[in-house]
Amino acid sequence: MSAPPPILDDLARRLADPAGGTRVVRGRPGRAGRKAAVLILFSGPAAATPADLEVVVVEKSPLLRKHAGQCAFPGGGVDPTDASAEAAALREAREEVGIEPEDVHVLGVLPPAHVAATGYDVTSVVGWWPKPRVLSVVDTVEIGAVHAIRVGDLIDPANRVTWRLPMGYEGPAFVVGELFIWGFTGYLIDGLLDLAGWAQPWDPRRLAVVPERFLHRAGRDTGQ
């Protein structure tokens, strides 16, 4: 397996520092709740700049009871048969969108972050995919679509807003084409861009309503 591009070296080093991971989860320490894991998977050319990289994002099925229609990273609950959170994230990525675990170079792991809306403690596994290919949905019950999003679009301040819900919750969001990435996934992207040193100044006063397509229809799922 080819080594990750040099642009990811600093991110890998900072992920190895417990203080770095704490910066990303930002006051969301695990609470010994149900265990889950997600895979934040980057790909790109060997001489990539941050803007050249892509990251895999899935769009949840609009028929789900929780997080219906929301954008997320591949992942799910940690099973008793999973050797670790890393193994769970890789297994879920294979089951959802066909990413083979042996094709992923793990760069680091974030500390578990509690997601109040689901009760899960989510471990985020950050990886490098040296031989990316076009993905398609494997788990058609859970996943509605899969996207490869340019990190350059996530970095662009013009694509950044603050989402706000009527009950007072708010946080960072990314508007990429027709996609609206918010909630826990938005927090993770925001934190990783900052940790990697790729973030650019943006205006958090730009507010946006979460589009219905990406908002749980019951109105109770904040993505927090």
C-alpha cells in the first residue's frame, strides 16, 4: 500500500496527540454509552494540496427513523464481534459503500464523542485511500447516496454557514452543491480542518436554515 501524501503528515501527527483529538470533539467526551464508529476517508494524488483531496460522505436514506436524509461518514454501531472501533468503522464502510478494509491506511483515531440525539459514543477513524474508485451504495436500506467531496469545497469560506434550529441549537455547516452538511458531521469536518491547519477564516454570522431534505422530518433530531 502506498504511503499517504506529505500533506497528511501533520494531520497524522496531530491525531496521535491526545490534545489534538480533544480539540476536534470539543467538549463531547464519551459517556460510556452505546459504541459506534465512523470512517473519515481521504483520497487524492500523491502530490496533493489540501484542496485536491476528496473525502467520502454518505447521505442517509430519507426513510430512516433517526438522521433521515442527513449527510454523514460511513459507519454505525460497534458489534460484539468487532475487534476494535477501527475494525467496526472499516466493516461498516465495506457494508455500506463497498470500501475494502485492506485498502485503507489508518492515519489516526479521535477520542469517542457523545452524540446526544442517538445516545452513541462515536469514535472517528481517519484514513487514507490510496486507490480510490467510484463508489456505489451497497446498503440500500441505510444509505441513499454516496459522494466524494472535494476538501477544497469544504475549505472555501463561501461554502460555510452556521445552521440554527428553532429550539436554539446551532453549529457549523457546509453547503457543497446540493448537499447541506451539518450536525455532528459538520462539527467533525470543522474540527479536522482546523486540526490539519487547512481552515480559512469564515463568517459564522451567516445563518442558514437546514433544508427539509437534510432535516429529520420529526424535527427532533438535532444531529448533536
